[in-house]
Amino acid sequence: MRVKVSLMGDVCSPVPGSLTTHQGVPPPAPAPLYPPNSPLRCVESPTPMMWSPGLALQQNKLTKTVFHKSQFIVQERHDCGHMIPHITIPPANIKLPFDMAFSKRKVMFTSSKVRADGAQVAATEMFGPPVPLPMLCCGSPVPIPNGYPAFNSLHTVSVGITIGDILAGLLAITAEILGEVLCEKYKLKNAKVDELAAKLLGASTPEEWALKQALGWLSGCARIALTGEGNLRVEGGSGWAKVNAAIDYAKEGRLKLGAEVYASCLQGGYAYSVNPGGTTSHQFTASAGGLDGADTIQSTTTSGTNERPAQHRLQRTSTSSTISPHVDRPSDTTVSSWQRTTTTPATGPAISTTVEYTGSSSPAGSWGMPL
């Protein structure tokens, strides 16, 4: 089975009609238009996959050196992110800015057969075989799996997807929805905790947090069993600030233990990997996101089977959706990235390389249409 890749410029939205459901709170009035916390239809704005607020908060997960149609390709764990414009019907809803501040449009299906820049390629398509492969959109009382990119069926590059990939994605969606249903059914949420604080922390009670983490682990275990690779993750917080710890397992036998801290547009992380062949590595990462790109510095020390350091690599990668600082025509708007790598072996001189990748200034290219 094949699924077309999704690109940074692909416009995505809930289907049909950009509609989701959010619980509304009417403004104070003698005769409210609707009861408090009643489910309301909500029209969400279409956004490109590379949504600027989500890019700045590093919720967007895109390739840095792999392109199709001169655009970055969407990877696993991609989320369009926060600040997607919403309008509820009726529009008198004082909770609307809150809903937008924590919006999401998240990829739930990936290809375990194809990696790009070290991560699985996202798989989301309305007419994907043999069933639709939706993104998970924000909603209340539960998130809604009805988001799709509009243009990826026009692309010429596709990736293989297995039945295991499809089942793993469906289970991941079920776990997120089930978490909200069970929290409501067993009253695990504390109404006395400010809703903004609960969103920022990821839960209003320890019980709610523990249930959602447990369901996430079950979903991660199912993905590993079905596809041969995946991750088990524990996290707290939101896109605005969060911490997470994860265990990643890849088919080739690599096991990685890591932790990350996000504070707005800044991120720092550490990972310890046991690689095929018995080598190990320590990796430190720091990055800063912006509205049009990100800058990442990564330091990796690899040790041989004798535990002695065999190689150190320092790599800096900068991506931009607007103007490349290295092109001859600085006024030319392009998709670009550049990567500088310095490798120092245990013996011998250091080797430095700099590679630039430049996309297209074509408006058609920037919006995912055929060139």
C-alpha cells in the first residue's frame, strides 16, 4: 500500500467544512444564547502544514535536508500546533481565545518503511488505502480525527505503509479519545483547578495525568509490536512549555533513551543510544524555533565496544521558509536549509563540511501544487 507524502505547504483542515466541536461558554447576559459548556459547532481555519506558531514552538516536525517539490516533508509526531483561528457557531463564546491557544492538528499515522532525516515519514491522506488516514484535530469534549491535507494526492512521491502502521495509528487515536472519555466518566478532572493551568500542565489531577500516560504507553507498545519500532513516552505540559522522557526502538536494533525540555521556542535534550554493532553514543541537542525556521546544534560522542570515545561530531542545522542567508540573490524568497558538520575521530584531524539545500521560489511550489 502506498500513501503520498505531505509537504510543508499542503493546506489542511477538518473535513467536512472545517467543522469540529468545542464546548462553549457564553458571555454574561440575562438570557444566554446557550447553556455553559454545551458542545458547539466550530469552524477552524485551514492552515498549511508548516503553521508559523507551531513552527516557532517546535511542534512542527519537518525534514531539514530532504525535499520534494522544493519543500520540507512532514515527519512523525508532526502537529500544526497552537493558535489556529476558530469561530464557534454562535460566535458569542468567551472561551474561544483559550481554544485557539491550545489548538492542535496532529499526524497519527506514519510509514515504518521509510525514514527521512532519521524520522519516519508522516502518512495522512483522505483517500489513503485501504481507509482514510486522518490527522487528530482539537475538540471538546474529545479530540476529533477528521483533519486532512488538501493537496498531497497531487504529489508524485509516495511511501509504503503496512497494515501494522494503520492499526497502530488507529490505536493511537483511540487512546487519546478514550483518555478523555474515561477521565470524564470517572471524574478524574478537578473542576477547582483553573482550566488554563490544567492545559499548561497537561492534566488537572495526578490521576488524570497517570491515566493518559498509561494509555499512551499501551499505544506505544502496540506500535512496536505491530511495526517493529516505536517509542514509549512520558510527558507533561503543553506546546508552550513541556518536559518529556522517551524510549525509542528502531528496527535495525538501535535503542535510545532520552529526555527533552521545551520552554516556548527553546528546546534542550539529551539522549543515550545503544547502536547496532555494540557502539554507544551520547547526544546533546539545543534548538531555537522561529516563525520561519529553526536553528539546531547537536553534539554527539560515539564510543566503541571498548567504551573509549571513537568519534565526536558537532553539527549545526539552520532551516528557513523565507530567505536563505547563503544564496547569491538575497531577495529571492526560497525554502532553504544549511548544515555544517565537524567530525573529530579519536586519531587524526577534524573534518568539516558545509552543505546548503535550496528550494524553489515558485509560488506554486510553496503551496504544494505541481510544478
